Amino acid sequence: MNDFDWVSEISELDHVLNKAFHFDPVAKGDDSDYETLIKTLVGLGFESEYDTPMFLTGRESVAGLFSYRDKDGNLKFVYTSVGGDDYLEHIKDFASDESIGGDIALVDAREFVR
């Protein structure tokens, strides 16, 4: 066994897959952090699900984005307007129905894009 065999287990998506990206404050209107996160996910092969906006306009607001692999193996991201203390539980409920599983990590979206 090679000392570096563990490296093969690291996916290029580990830093974004099964992440509950939380926006604090909530992303609204022309939010560059939101747009940067969307561009990052799309660049890695993720696709928008459930009409998740690619950019925000007007009064649209997003509390968070969840990146996951759906039950067919496709990379997806979905938004939620549910924020606050219920955010992570909301994402976990969604993930149990829609994703193939895995541990979900809460990530500060604004810190991630900087």
C-alpha cells in the first residue's frame, strides 16, 4: 500500500458536494456572492433544479443553496428561501427525498466565494 493511496478517494467535488450553502444576510437582488456561487457550481457540472434562479432580480431572495447528486447520479443545486435556525433541517429533509445521501455540511456561502 502506498502512503498516498488515500488521495484517490478525494473527489474534485468534495469541496462543493452535499453542501448547504447559507447566505447571511439573505441574498437579494443583484447579489454578486450568489452569482459567483452559481457560476462555480455550473462550472463544475452542476445543474439548476426546481427553477433555481441563475441570478436574482427584483424582490427575489435566497437563504441558501444545496448542492447534491440526485438519485439518478446527476449533479444538481437547488435554492431555498427558508433561513434561520430551520435552514439545515429543511435541507436535510429535502436531501432525504431527493439525493443519494451523504453527510451534509453547512457552509457560509459568502466566505466560500471569497
